[in-house]
Amino acid sequence: MKIAILGTRGIPNYHGGFEQFAEFFSVFIADEGHEVYVYNSSTHPYQESKFKGANLIHCYDPEEKMGTVGQFVYDLNCIRDARKRKFDLILQLGYTSSSVWGWFLPKDSIVVTNMDGLEWKRSKYSKPVRRFLKYAEKLAVKTSDYLIADSIGIQEYIKITYERDSEYIAYGASLFKQPDPGVLAEYDVREGEYNMLIARMEPENNIETILDGAMLSEKKTPFLVIGKNDVNPFGRYLTDKFKNSHIRFCGGIYNLEHLNNLRYYSNLYFHGHSVGGTNPSLLEAMSSNAFIVANDNVFNKSILKNNALYFKSKSDVSNIIENTQKSDHPEFLVNNTKSIQNNYNWELINTKYLSYLLNCVSN
């Protein structure tokens, strides 16, 4: 097949979950003998024309100059280019700024869209923006030939809301097998003597609740916050609110070896995400032998089941920090590792995606 991957800022990953998936999946299908093209932002740090067998197409992206509107322009530029290339299949990752151009997608290509999470539920957006996102979701369903849901909850929502079937394929992760405690010195922490979270600085990720709980606790164990904390008002607000405390804002870290080691050697790993499907950072925490404390919601529970502690409030967080050590529940770590091996390993996820895309083209 000749396949295009749209909807990301590009590969290799310097941004987030869809970029990480696009990197792994594009290399996988290139190795399987397919011709794959990944659309990259013109501002992406990697400016080569190939990445490990995957072809890269750099399209003009004015987001740095225009803000959010620039994302819509970038997606339009990607679609305009795709119209010229006669792809057998176009895989769209998300729909937030692309589905308004759905009518412009090439008619001779099969269009498969991963519907991402329930974007219109995100509290960072105003009511008008949420209404638009609901409309964008509807457009994505209408203009796609096939749909993918990365959680059972999203799959059920699509069926109930739009009476459309979707293929459930989760996100993937790789087991972390080579820990190196030497990494910890770079972050001035010691094995088992710090807690942490990794997240975008957005309200629906419950970062403030987690950090309020950490402040409320009498245990002032170092708490690492990993994520770009200087790119939006909420991140800057959190940084200011918790300055001069045991909470340390580390900014964005994209060195996977460092992230894996930090998760592996942490005491408690907090996962506050409350919107969306199978969250990549959650699977990566499971694969890194982290003791997970997650926000109490259906998305997290569908993945972790009984192999985590759950919180709803800052007092829950405080109590857990004061009364819990990683060694208290070794079965959590064992069961989460088995879950990654059996259900979420990248080889399995990539194989499921490729098999589904082949079926979409042959139908």
C-alpha cells in the first residue's frame, strides 16, 4: 500500500502521543514493505526527507506566527499536498483542526480516522470552542470511510452518538528492561525517594489537585512535574503557585531513557488524565514498573483495573502520599507489566493497525 499519516506535527516525536505512535507505526509498516509518508510541520526540528524508511513531507505550518489558527492552515496544506499523491489510504490521527477540511480530502483514497478522545469535554476550552469541537467530531465521522477508537469507552460513545461502528485498537508501549540509576543524579533525586507526574499543563489532567495534595501532605518528598510549564497561562500559574516548595517543575523531557528511568525509580507516579481514551503516558508508566496513582474515572480504570490506587480529591492524594510506599503492592507492578506484554505491546498494536488498514483497502 501507499499510505499517508496526517494529523501530527511529525516524526521523530518531539510533541506527544500521536507523534510517538506515528513514529513507531510508520517505521513498522515501512519495514513490512509498504510505502509510507508522514506529514511533518515545517517547524519540526528534524528536516530530513526520510526517517528509518518512512518518507517525510514537510508542509508549511504558521502556528508559531498565527497561534491556534495556524494548526488549521497546516492541516489544510497537508490535505492539499495529499490530493496530488494518489494514496491508497490516508490515516488521520485526530480531527480537531482537520475535519473542517474533510470535504477536500481526495476521493480516490480510503480515509481512516483515529477519533482521539472527547476533545469537546476538555475544560481548557471555552463554551464556543467546545461547541465547535463537537461539530468537528461530527464532521470527522461523516467524512471518514472508517473509524478507529483507542478505548472501549470511545468506541461505545461513537456507536451510541453516531450509530457508526469503529475498530478498537489501543495505544502501545514497550517494556522498559534496562534501568540505570545513574540518570537520577541529573535530576537531583534518589531511588524511591521522590514522586512524580508527566502531563501537559491542562486543567483536565488534575495537576493542580495532585500538587495541592502533595502540599497538604506532611511528607515533603521531592515531587517532579514533567511537562512544558511555560507555554500556556495554566502552566505558568502552576509554576508560580507552587514555587519555593518541594515541587520541582522540570519542563518537557523527551529523552525516553530518562523518562523511563525516572518512572522506574519513583515511589509514586500520579496520572491525573480524565478525558480521552488509552492515554500513552499511562501505558508507558505501566511498562516502566511505576506504582500508579490514577484519577478515578472510567478511562483509567478500563486500563489499570485493580492494579492502581485511585484519587478524587487533594485529600485523597495527601493520604496516599503519607501512607503508601511502592513496596506495599508488588502485585500492581507485576500485573501491569503482564498487561503491557499481553495487550499493549507495540508489535501487537502495530500488527492490529496494519491488518485493519489492509482490510479497509480490500473491502
